[in-house]
Amino acid sequence: CKNMVKMQNTFLRNLRHFTSGVSHIKTPIDSYYNHYINLPLPNNKVLATYVWIDGSGINLRSKDRILDKVPCDLSMVPKWSFDGSSTGQAKTNDSDTLLIPSAMYKDPFRKSPHILVLCETYYGDGSPTPTNFRAQCAKALSKISDQEPWFGIEQEYTIFDNDMWPLGWPKNRGFPALKSLFSYCGNGEHVAGREIVECHARACIFSGMDYGGSNAEVMKGSWEYQVGPSLGIKAADDIWMGRYMLNRIAEHFGSIISYHPKPMGKDQPGIGCHHNFSTNKMRDKEGITEIKKICEIMCDQHDKLIKNYGLGDSEENKKRLTGKFETASYDKCRWGVSDRGASIRLQKMVLVKGKGFLEDRRPAGDCDPYRVCALLAETCM
Ligand code: ADP
Ligand code: MN
Ligand code: MN
Ligand code: MN
Ligand code: MN
């Protein structure tokens, strides 16, 4: 029995090395793992990871399926189903929930020919599940397809250590000494988690996402990545797939990714998801007139938009939209040029050139970009 306990402890120790992904520690498990990972598979066999948004509206789920040929396009990826009662999406006695493939990416974890498949979720009767906003987004976008809507989305997030305290913060639940002053686009002791950001950038670009860039954010341990500008629904698809890959990469490092809009309380910066938007009218000569018109409409619809700009009914986003930390207060809407304290910001270049795009700064880090893009599109109808 003593021997068993010893064996178990050794096993757990090895497992910990293995799961924490500390690359300089070479355990036997690493070499066994590499052996299996590198086994040659028959050429036609493809591991497909189906990814979907669960009933929480922010967490992602995935499961794997082996395909017998390499799919050339989405139509060759079969529909599938899952147990919706285990994901907050269905009742136990009627739990079959459908996965409808909606976008395909190269799998950066397994590399080619393996794929990631972003899916929409539906009930058997053909109705979308409550957290599936993609269908209505696609519909709204199709109505303005002649206006060629482009979206560029900035996703901010916070990296937590496995003790549930932000990465790089003092371990005794203390706060960073030089609060908020040197972390934005910072380096050295002012940032934490750059290895995750580096891995994520490569993974996103490899996958076929329109990955645009990244920067360290105002709160130590928080970062941002951008996608776009992309035509139509691709930016929103890419943000969701980017979130999935970020969660997966954080697994290697024993870290946890949070998209909460105000994770560390009122005295610390918030976490947003700015949506940049333009149509051909806004990008063309004299586009500024159209941009201003849309800004006015976006402010007129402020209350409706705000309710849709964060997880659920967006209550947590009110903690972020205080008027401090480069936000405008949630109870009013204001647009302005070069103003990071405005709800909607136009870059100075837009005014100089008289055309371009606008930036809606109100969406929360945990927003659903399908909901936001759909509403932005509706302002142009
Ligand atoms: P900032 O942090 O100053 O707001 P970023 O560089 O982080 O700026 O983000 C700018 C975003 O604007 C990017 O996501 C980019 O894709 C997007 N963008 C640039 N041009 C357009 C455009 N014409 N239409 C829509 N989005 C755009
Ligand atoms: Mn099963
Ligand atoms: Mn940005
Ligand atoms: Mn930012
Ligand atoms: Mn921005």
C-alpha cells in the first residue's frame, strides 16, 4: 500500500510537469507524449475539433471527430450533435442539440491537415439556442451586403495565474505597485504573460484568422488582440476562434483567461472589446457625413445597444463604463474626435481625410461580437 501511494505521488508529479508545460523540465512523459503525437497517420485522416459557444454565452466547448477525407470547404464538414444538457443548452429529457459548421480554420495545435470548425447550435426543431446569435447577425449583415460592411474588433483580456490572481501581481493578493502607469504597451516588470501572447499570435495567423496585432493593456497582466478589418461576419467569427485558441494556449501555461469587463474592482482598469466599423459610404469621398449620421443613430439607440454590449443583459459592463479609465459613462452617449473618453471615437485621420471608420468603445470584453455587429449593421438600414 505504501508503494502504491509512492507510485501515485510520482505519477501526479509527472502529470503536473506535463500539464504545466514547463518546457525546460524534461520528464519521461514528454518523450512518450512526443512519440504518440508524432505517429504518422494515414493521409486522408483529419482530426476536426468542433467548437461552439455554450449556454453561458461566453465559455466555449469543443469535441473532436475524425473525418475520412480532407474537407475542401465547409460543405464537406458534416453536421454533428452534442448533449446540450451538459452545457446549459437543453433539458436532460430532450438533450440532442445540433452543431452546424459555420467557419473552418487550420488547426494550429495539430497542424495541417487537421482543422478547427466553428459551429452554430440549434435545437432539433430548427430554432437557434438562446446563445446562438450568429444566425441573426448573418441575416442583418446580408441586408446591407451592398454597403460592404467592414469590422475590426479589439479583444482585451486578463491573464490569471492558477491562484486566481492576475499574472504578475504580488502573490499575497497585493496590487501592482505602479498602478496603470507603465503597463500599456509596456515591457519588463510592467507586463506579464508575453509568452502566451506570442504563441497566440502565431496560432491565430496560422489558422487563417484575420489577426491584426496585439498590445499590452493598461492593467498589468491584461492584453489585447485585434482582428480585421474584415468583410461581413468574419471578424466576429475570428474573435470567437481567437478566444478559443487563447483558452487552449493558456492551458499549456497553467493560466486562466478572463474576458470580464471589470475583473479587479472599481479602482483598476476595465476590459473592453472595441468595435470598429465602416461601410463603403463611410470609406468613400465625403464619407464623414455618413459617419456622423451613423454616430448620431448609434447614440439615439444607446439604451438598446448597451443592453446588448456585454454578457447576458450587460449588467457587469456598467461597472466598467464609469467615465473613468478611458470610458464614457454607461448612462449617456457621446461621440468625439480623438477622444478616448467618448462612447464612440473617430480617429483624427478620419476628420483629416474626411472618410474612414468609427470606433464603438462601449462593448465589454465579454460581449458577443455577433450581437454587436448585428446592431451596428442595423443602424445603416
Ligand atoms: P486603438 O487601440 O487606437 O483603438 P487598434 O489599432 O487597437 O486602435 O484598433 C484599430 C482597429 O480598427 C483594428 O481592429 C482595425 O482592424 C480596425 N479598422 C481599421 N480600419 C478600419 C475600417 N476602415 N473599417 C473598420 N475597421 C477598421
Ligand atoms: Mn458520450
Ligand atoms: Mn486597441
Ligand atoms: Mn485596448
Ligand atoms: Mn480601441
